[in-house]
Amino acid sequence: MGKMGKKIILIDHHDNSGDDLATRHLAGLGFENDLRCPFRGDPLPEPNHSIAGAVIFGGAQNLTEIGDYPFLRTELAWIRKALDENLPLLGICLGAQLIARALGARVGPHPEGLCEFGYYEIEPVSREDPLFSESMYVTQAHSQQFELPPGSVALFAGATFPNQAFRYGDRVYGLQFHPEVTQDIFRRWQDSDWAPYGKPGAQDRDTQNRMIESADPIQGAWFRKLLESLFVNSAAAQAA
């Protein structure tokens, strides 16, 4: 992979079990996953071209509570440096909100206090990008949202939370949804003490169970293509 390097920085906001689709598929593609958890005090490496990019995962923290989570300020500063270096970045849920904030966009709760928890349909905003040209049902677990950063391109939209995916340049993506979540992970979420059943916007468990079997393989196949497009193609372009 030439000068780009084969290391992917994985930035997580909770204990990482290592069985998410991003971690597994990137390892299968030959990358070295370098997990960093700033909430535990892990330092973040210098964002230069010795690394192939970064995935910034979701978490229970909210950017509106950044005063309670000083490590999020550290992550924002790191993301800004990574953007300056034109490193490939993928933000998922809180990770996308961090990228959006680093690019100058607002992040906050739904104006009607709604959340999403379950499997919700998202629609392409423009069908010009083949990867973002078809609607699909995706895993959601959030109550906050990002506005589109200045200069970004909207890719997917949802009914309740309009902004579901954006691209900034050709190497930065922000996703409000959770395509890294497998069926096994979502089953754990269903049994968790934080599962927001009964809150406005959340699906009930029966609805989730009806949808998971059909939604999961489509979402998973799409996410693998996105990981390959972003990280493998960017590394090949750099090496060339």
C-alpha cells in the first residue's frame, strides 16, 4: 500500500468487543486495526500518512454534554488535524456528529424529542453515487442529529431525522446510522439497560425482530462495499 500504510485507527467510546463489522472486515482486508479509547485515557496517534485512515464509532455520550466528556474535545482536535491531512475518515453516529462539528455544523437533539431505535428506512438524496443510490433499512440508535457541514454533500435522508449520511471531499463520510452493527450486537442492545423502549420514535421489540433478518444482510453487504471503497481505494490511490 505504499506510503499510506496499512493501519486503521479505530476510535471508540465504550468497551469494544471487536465483533462489529467494521473491525472484522477491515482486518479481513489486511489492515492492522489500532483501537484507541480516549474515554479510558488512550492517546491518539499523530494523524499523518503513516496510517490509512480512521473509523470513529458511536457512543452513549452526546456532544451537547461535551463539558462532561473532555475526551470529546481531544477527539475534535484530532479530527480537525486528520481533515487537514486529507486522511480517509468514517464517522458512525456520534462519530459522524464529531466530524460534522469539526467541520462547523451544529449537532443537537431532535426538536420534538424523538429518537430512533431499531430498523428505519433511509432514501438516497442523489443517485449519482452508486453506493448511495438505493433505499434500505438500517440500524439506528440515537436521539441527537447533525446538520450538514458547509461544503458537504448529502447522501441519505430519513423521515424523522433528515440527515442520515454525508460526504465531505472524497475521503470523509459521516453516517447517522449503525451499519457496523450485526444481528448479534443488536440483540445485545435489545437486552441492554439503556434500550429506549417506549420513548417517542423507538420501535417496539416485535417490530425490530420482524425486520432484522431482512435488513441485516443488505446493510452488511452495503457497508463492506463502503469500507472497501473508502479505505482500499484511498490507499491504492496514495500508493500510485
